[in-house]
Amino acid sequence: MTIPRTICLGFVAVIAVGAILLMLPFSTSSGTWNDPIVALFTSTSAVCVTGLGVVDTGTYFSFWGQFFLLALVQIGGLGYMTTTTFLILLIGRRFDLRHKMAIQQALDRPGMQDSAQMIRSIIATTMIFEITGIFLLMPVFVPDYGLNYGLWLSIFHSINSWNNAGFSLFSDNLTKYHSSILLNLVVTALIICGGIGYQVVFEMYLWLRDRILKKSSCQVFSLNFKVATSTTTILLLLGTIAFFFIELRNPETLGSLNLKDKLLAAWFQSVTPRTAGFNTIDIGKMTTAGLFLTIALMFIGASPGGTGGGIKTTTLRILTSCTKAILQGKEEVHLYQRQVAITLILKAVGVLVGSFATLLVSTILISLTDPKLDFIQILFEVVSAFATVGLSTGITASVSPAAKLILIGTMYIGRVGVLLLMATLLGDPRPSVVHYPEENLLVG
């Protein structure tokens, strides 16, 4: 079995086990067997760290149902291969070359060296950020709900924030806390750090360590670090400004808030499409321009190696740099005084085309199964599912069973990635030994 097929089938297995657990009577508040479609949809949404829900998580599921859901989110955020490899290391077994190759493909790493150390570092980083988030969120939830339930709320929302999942135990998500500075800053920080990629977090840690220890040779940032951080910063700032002015006069979202809350809500709404799914304003009452802006940010998504989805910030940067090079009449694509390899350019184009094709097919199919829904609502739901965001205009629970199955497939494709899925279906690519002559054709 090929490595891409192992990874894809691994996610299917985890989703199936999760669906069975969520279907059991003790997973629901009513104590009855869960609807199979609800269980499958919720399990897929959790493993794919999406956050879309067809039921109210806080009231529909019992404590055990919520616990299983959280475990699926953690496994999905870490990734199937990362979780499996960690368990192998935990029981003291050594993993072979096949495991190293699988980790390389799952984490999109350039090499296979120090794979075991990389897994340990990922687990340690995840635990540090999630535990820190729990302690920082407790002052928000404990005063309102007491120590026991306040601690559970802190655990649930911290893990969902770091893994960019977006499940909430509140019926209105986090709109109740739109004015809480602490919650807004903690949740957005976890979302950004979780979505920007483990490699970026590691490089920042090494740089800070070298500066603190005053080493003569400080950490040199990689091209991936520079592209991921700069692109993320630009998108966050532009998104905040755009949301602020687009929704400024909308009384259903920002219009009725004071200036401080307007800025907090605009900032939160700029962060959450990258790809968390939490919201502090009613998404269904946003303007059409606001919805389209959210769709664009969701489609871009997070960075490679992180817990988020989308086409990724590096893909966007490569494509925009290609466009810039063409307009300037250049034959090479440069980023931070480095030349971008043609293989990366082809990969970026493949991701873009595959993503557009997935969105097109899913949108058309749901338009056929649920013709009464508005196009903007369908497109928003499909992009949210594919980019594993979890934001919704409020139609998720009301769509037909066929549409739910389509969204399940869309979430799965978005989580494993279009290129990995194609490699699974078509097999490992073989290098071409035949080179054909070049010929020009009209483009554009």
C-alpha cells in the first residue's frame, strides 16, 4: 500500500471509529442512539478539524460525547501519522523507513532526518500551548460557570482553538464574549500559532533561545518562515481593516457595538477564517461583501504544517509572485532573494486547480439537492467545509441528508489535501524519461 493511501485510509478509519463512538447512547444527552448521519458528520468535522455542526454540541452531546469529540479534534489536528507515530514511540518501538517517509509526506517536510525528535517536539509544543490556553481562559469561564464546568469549557475551547476546529459548547458560539479582551486575545493567539505551522513555531523558539543566551550565531530564518509569517501578518491586518469598514454600518454585526468592541470583533473575524470557525458576531447577518471577504480568507487558509486548511499562505504567495514575475517580464520567480523551484510552482498551480474543481463540483451538487438555498449560502458552506473552517451562515443543520454527505466528502478532501488524494487514486508519480519538443501557444 502506498504512503498517500495509508494516510488517507488512516483518516477514514479514525472517522469511522469516531462515528461509532458518537452514535452510542451514552454519547448523547438523551441517552438514545444517535442518528448515523449526525454521528458521521460530527466525526468527520472533528477529525478534519472543521467545526461545522448539524446539532448544538453543548446540549446534544453528553460529557462523554463531548470528550470523544475533543479526542477526535486532537487526533485530527495532530494528524493521523503524527498520532500513530507518537503512540509507537510511547510504547518504546522503533519505526522504520516507511514511517519516516509517511511523516515526511504528512508534515510536508523536506527531509526524513530526526523524525522521532520532530514528533516529540510537535507533541510538546501542542501540550504547552493548549495548557497555557486553558489557564488563560479559566478567568473568563470559571466566574460564570464555576470551577468544574468552567475548567471543562477552558479545556474544550483551548484545544479547539489550537487545532483550528471551532467547536463550541455555547449555542451562539462565542458571541456572548465579543467584548472580552482576554478571550479574544487568547483564542486568536492559539488560532494563529496553531495554524501558522510547527516549523515556524520551532524556528521562532530557536531564535528567541539564541537571543536570550546571546549566542554569536543566531538562528537564520528559512524561506518558509519568512513567507508564512509575512503573508499571515498582511492578511490579518488587511482583513481586520476590511471587516471593520465593511460591517461598520451593519447594525446586526458591528454597527451596534462601541469602538473597542468593533475593533475586537473585526480582529477576531479576520483571524477565525484562518481556519478556526469560532465567531463573536452572527455570520448569517453579515453583509454580502463581508461574506465574500470571509470566503476569500477561508479559501486561503492557514500555513503548511499547521492545524488549519485552505490552499495555504505559501501557495498564495507563490502564485502572486508568479503573476508579478510575468508582469515584470521575468523568467524566474524570486522570494526574499531566493529562486522558487519550478516543482513548487507546479505544485501550487495543482493545489489551486484541484481546490477550485472540488469547490465547483460540491457547490453544483448541493445546488441540485437543495435548490431553495441562496447561492452565497451554499458557496460559503462549501468553502468553509473544504478549507476546514467551520463558519456557517446557519444552514448546516437544515440542509438535506444528501447535502450533508457532500459536505462530509468536501471536508475530507480539504483535510487530506487534493494532491495527496490524487496520489492515492492515481498511485505514486513516475519520473518521465521522455522529453518532448517545446512549442508556443496563446495564453491569456
